[in-house]
Amino acid sequence: MRKPIIAGNWKMYKTPAETRIFMSQVEPLIRDAGLDVAICPPFTALETALQQTANTVIRVGAQDVFWEDEGAYTGEVSPTMLKDMGCTYCIVGHSERRQYFGETDETVNKKVKALLKQQLIPIVCVGETLAERQEGKTRDVCLRQTREGLAGISPAEAVKLVIAYEPVWAIGTGKTASAADAQEVIAYIRSVLAELFGQSAAEQIRIQYGGSVKPDNIKELMGQPDIDGALVGGASLKAKDFAAIVNYQKS
Ligand code: PGA
């Protein structure tokens, strides 16, 4: 019932010229994928990514946004600007933004609301650090980040967004959560969504797993009943690897 969604988070990698090459390599490999595919390049490569993916199955997203439509906010980019360019998605609350750039549950919430207002799809990241996991706080952290990040959103809006469960200790480390661990936490997040928005909405909301997703572990992850896709960092930078992840059903 939930359509799988595989999204690439390029982080601070790739120039427009590199983006052009990637898109021309990946597009023929994934055109029959039959699921939702997104690439989130840096702001400076959005225009190129959008041009290169026009009339393809690939949709484009940003990695962050500010919550005001316009104003004296040096260095920021607004939801209306992303919408006007033709973006579809925007990542919000990635752990790197929480860790290095002061993102909080409150700013995540403002960004999610501002994106929904422009009919952009937020990909809202939640997940515990290694210390939090070791202290047995995984559920507490996911509960807080989900509840506060999505505060004040209606069930009709909630069904449009995507959640990405990304255990921080699995990001860029080569350590993937086991499929069973990821399933367990994601099922828990879905139960939180059911409390917030009702059972029917919770069953429609797509929840991705992220953290060292690779061609050789995607199939097992996607085999879990509550995992609806992946947010892919490192492996999304290589067209062949990203295509193999998108085509997991064919391997
Ligand atoms: P990774 O990153 O796949 O390189 O672990 C995932 C992410 O940060 O979204």
C-alpha cells in the first residue's frame, strides 16, 4: 500500500558538472524502477539536477531550508524558492544539521510546517546517537524528535511527509543497524505516529531507514514490513551503487 521511496542525500558533494554526469549515468539504469526516487544535491546543483531530470522518474529535493518565505536572512533559502525551482522534497533535521548547525526539534517543526505550506514533501530525520542507544534511550529520543518535530500538524498533512529513521551511529560508519533492529524502531515510530495522527494515517506514512545503506544490504532492509525505503548517503554518490539500491527488487 505504501509506495517505497529511495532518496539520495549527497551532503556537501558534487558540483553542477558532476551532477550532470551522475544523472546521465543513473537515469537509464532506473527508469523502470516502479518506486519513488529522489536525489538531494547541494543548493548549488539543484538547478542542474532539475534540468537533467525533467521528464524522468527522478525527483529532486534540497537538504535543508529556512522557514520564512523571504526576508533579511543572509545565507538562507526559503520553501517558496525551492518550490518555484521545481523541487519536490526537502530533508529536515538530518543528524549532521542537529550536531553541527544547531538544528533543534523546534526548528525542525517550523521547517516542516513551512514546507507543507508550499506542498513540498519534508523528509524528516530522527534517530539516536551511540551514547543514547547504549543508555537504552533509543525509543525516548525517537518519540521526542517525532512528537516535537511534527507538533501541530494535521493527519491530512502528516500522510504526505516521509520520516527517515537514521541511527546516528550508523551514518557514514559502515555499521548498518540490523534489519531486525531497524524494523523494531521503525515499527515503534509508526506506533507513535498512530498516537499522534490515528491508525489510518500512520499506516499511510512512509518511513525510511538510513545509515550505511548499500547495494548488499538494501534487500534485507526492504524486506521488513515497516521499512518503506531508504535515505542513502555515501552510496548515492556513485550512479552504479545508487541504481543497484533503487533496483533492489531485481537482484
Ligand atoms: P550514509 O548516510 O548512507 O553515508 O551512512 C546516510 C545519511 O546521512 O542520510
